[in-house]
Amino acid sequence: MELTAAPMLRDSLEKQNPGEIMAVASRANSDYGRFVDEVKDMSLFPLWERVGGLKPGTKCLPAHWSYESVRPQLLLACEMVTKKEASRRVLCLENPTLRGTTFICDSLFAGLQIIMPGEVAPSHRHTPSALRFIVEGEGAYTAVAGEKLPMKLGDFVVTPAWAWHDHGNLGTTPVVWLDGLDTPFARFFGAAFYEPYPEDTQPINRPQGESIDVYGTNMLPADYQSDGQSSPVLIYPYERTRAALDSMAKAGKLHPAHGYRLRYANPATGKHPFPTMAVSMQRMPAGFAGATYRSTGASVFAVHKGTGRVKLGDAEHALAPHDVFVAPPWVPYSFSAESDVELFSYSDRAGQEALGYWREQVG
Ligand code: 1HN
């Protein structure tokens, strides 16, 4: 019998072990071909036939949304649906390569939510963890786990898994924020639970500012035991973030790719604010031209301030305030800043670190 490599197997061997092609029976009309067909009919797949199994990156492509183009649609959404009808008036930033999922990348959700003066987004809870990053307007609050959290521009708010949360706008202008969730994780594990609260708002039974007053001072209540998951600090106000970035800049701790970059820490563990998501703010001074960078972590960025450019995979985008873009795993990117740029971001790094997967490459 003539022995030639089956086409798929030859292909995969060439990729994995160039120059080491074993002779195997040809697929058509051979014992080997009949074997492969027979096992496939039994829902058995020969691993050695799999091409390109383990390599970093996904099929998800980078994407960019300019706030200038999204904002009018958010305002239109307010005419189209009431908050009551929509519960959450969110335009999902759905990656064009993941149509039908609502997700911005394989592991993360991102959406822009708008709430008009006087509106309430009723209370509910779910297993996915959520963050808010305030983009526009003032006078809105989120209530999380019994504490009312007034939100200002650039604040980052934590909603731990399974915590009751509702929102309201007590101000006079529309308020927009970025919602970041790890819903794809919960969906992946088949563990996406949701429960509405019986009333529109949950009882407020903690004093305003408690989570930051008690847990956000570099000291912790002596008997506090962390569950090791989400941060007990529920809001990271921008004024503190800005002061921390000022200190980094004063100390001259400039990263070649990210500029002055700080991650938000869970003060009880030193790790990330969520079990799945890492969250950061970076400042790149005017004229900064960053090194090329990639990591296995998928990252969602929101421009807080300034203008510049990002080279993201094969494309380049101008960056203006409140634009959002996603860098999928292992896609290289680099920044340049025209004015001082501040970029908020969240990624699946916490989950990847917990699993021992996370890798990065600078330059
Ligand atoms: C959610 O509960 C909110 O509470 C926002 O504001 C966006 C996207 C998917 C699933 C739940 C919110 C969400 C969400």
C-alpha cells in the first residue's frame, strides 16, 4: 500500500514540526480515511488532525467607536424608549466580529448607558461583575449593596457579583457612563443568574461614603476578612486618581508603552477590584510616542481626556474624549499623544492571572 500524508495531517505537521512529515495512509479509500470517518461519526476527533490548536490570540478584531458619532444615537435612544421600557438604556458596543453576542470581545461586555434627569433604573442583581466609568453629565448616582454612590466625571464604580444595584439621575442634564461587565465569563461557565428587586430602589442602609471612608484609607478595620473577590471600595473618585497620576508623573515613572499608568487595587488583597477584571488609568503627556505593546489580556479603553492616536493592529485611529476602543488578545498597539491624554481601561487580566495564562510583550 502506498503511504502518503493525509492532507490535513500533513498541513498540521508542517506547521508544528516543519520538515518532519511522517508518512501516513492517504485519506481517500484507505484504512486511515475510513478510521477517521468512523470515529468522527462517533463524536470522536483525532487530536493529531487538529490544525494550529494552541496559539495566542482570537478571531476577534480590534474596533473603535468615536463618541461624536455615538452620542447623538444615545440621545435618540432617549426619545425611542423610556427608562421604564428599557430598564437600562444601554447601547452595547458590539464587536463587528462578534455580531449577535452584544460583546465587545470574547471575554468582556461594554456599553454606553444614558439616564435622563428624574429617571430611575430599577434595582436588580446578577452574577456578572460590573463597573461604571462616568463619561458625561452630573447628578447621577448608583446604589450598590445598600450604599448610595453619587458619581462624577472620571469616577470608577464597582458593582460586585450578585450585589443589588439601581441608578438614578437627580441632576438637570443627561448622564452617560460606560458599563463594563464580565458577562461572557458567566455565560461561558453557564452561571449567568439574574434577579429583579421587588421594588424600583433597594433600601439604603449604609451612610454615604462609607465604603471609601472605611476601606479606602490605606488601613482596614482590624477584624475585616476579605473574601478575596471584589473590592470593598465601591467608588474610586477621579480626584484621587488624578492626584495619584500626578504623583507618578512627579516620580517620573513613565512606562515606555503606557506612559504613567496605575491600576485600581482592591485594598484588602492588593490585587484587582474584581476577580475577573483589572482596571487602570494611564496618562500620556503631550508628545508621548509609546512603544508597541501586546498582552494576552483583552482590553477596553475609554478616552477620559485629550487627543492623540492609537495604532491598533493594522489600523490607526484618531482619539478624542470619550471614544472607546478594544484591543483583543495579542493584537499589538501603540499610542501617541497630541495633548495630555488620559485613558481609562479594563481588561480580563485578573481572570487570566488567576488561571496562570497572562503574558505580555513590550516593543
Ligand atoms: C446591567 O445590569 C447594567 O445595571 C448595565 O446598569 C449593562 C449589560 C449586561 C447585563 C447587565 C446596569 C448591563 C447589565
